[in-house]
Amino acid sequence: MTLFFPLVGLSLAHGPLDATLSRVDAEIVENPDSAQLYIKRAQLHLVEGEEAEAADDLRAAQALGGDVALDLAIVTADQATLDALLPAPHAKAHAARAAMRAERGDLELALADLDAAVVLDPTPERFLSRMRVAEQLDAQNAIEGLAGAPGAVCALERVRLLRETGQTVLARQAVDALLEQSPDHPEWLLLRAEVSVYGRPYRKRAQEILKVRVQTRPSDKNLALLERSQRGCSSFGSCAGTLWPGMLFMWWRRR
């Protein structure tokens, strides 16, 4: 299952995870009535993928008065507890129940939970979770759900869906909106070239930017992007895509 337990505040800056766990073990021996220490160790167990151990620690924290009912329900996939908690609005609870519902194929119910989660917590992560479920039911619903979503990653996913459903004009408009925010973003310029009838100017601009970047920061990513920008572009204008056959046809008719 997908875990939604919050890891906010967890810091491993003082050493490897095993050492941190050992330190918290020792702290619990010295302070066995500290619910917060059990919560901290539960977080560490979740980082290690040890869900059963995390659940035991959360139960111990709950017995000591810790407010962990929601987290325990998520870790143990206890939907009955989530159902009981959800009369009060809670984005994390809705998202967790959506994951459980989606896992057993109840996609429409999962989508309803994700709609609620997005309203309560309109972050890119919530929108993307909704998109993944909506896409399985109706691509257009997924597209519409991403309209106005925050973050470039949501915008790029919307472009992907628009391209896959053949809505090229809307895809171009979506990429143009991204380029208005960052006109010299090479990946977005390449994407704009790919959704254009005649994308050579965008590809050429991306190449110019990437050549400079490769000289100053020759990372694998920049090198891969430069190679991508050079594919399909010749001095004769083969980046023109579908425009070139049309130009040939017009030339033939004028003969």
C-alpha cells in the first residue's frame, strides 16, 4: 500500500538510519512514557519499510495519549477507522482512503475522496494523485482536473494527456503558458517544438541554450537534452514535421 504517514520534522542529519534508530531506542528506555519518542521511532521504521514495527510503536504512542489515530489507521489500512474519522474534513485521511479504494478497484469512490483531498489541500501532489485515478476512468476528466493546478509538473502532465488524446492545439497553448513564465527553459522549448507544426525555431533556441550549458555544466541531463534537441533537425528544415509534405504538395500544384 502507499504510505501517507507524515515524515515532517524527521531528521537524519546526525548519522545513518541505524544509528538514529539505536539512539531513539535508548531514549525510549530512559523515557518509556514519552509518546513523542514512540512516534519518532515509528517514523524511522516507516523509512525502513517496517510497517508492522511502525504500527506497534504507534499503538504504544496512542496508549500514552498520543494523537495518532489517523496515522495508525493509514499504516494498518484500517478503512473502518478512516470512515469514522472522515465526517471531519481531513485531506490526508481522504487521500489514504482513496488509495485503499483504488487498490481494490473502486475507482469512482477513490476519485470522490481525491476530489475532497484536493479541495482541502490543493498541492501538486494531491492533483497528481487525482489525475492518476481519473485517467483510468476518463482521460478528459483527468485533463480538466489539472486545469489551474499549481506547479509545472501538473502543467506538463496536462500537456501529456492533451497530446495523447489528440488535442494538439490545447497542448500548444499549455506549453506556451509555461514558456511565458520561463521563456528560455530548454525542456519546454523542446516540448513546444514537438507539439508544433513547424518547431524548428523552438528547437534551435533550445540548442543554443543547451550548448552554453554543456560547456559550463556538462551534466548527463544537459547532454541528453542537447542530443534530443539535435534529433530530427537538418539544415534543410526537417524539424518542420507535417508542414514539409504540405509544402511539397503546394509546389507540385504550382507546376
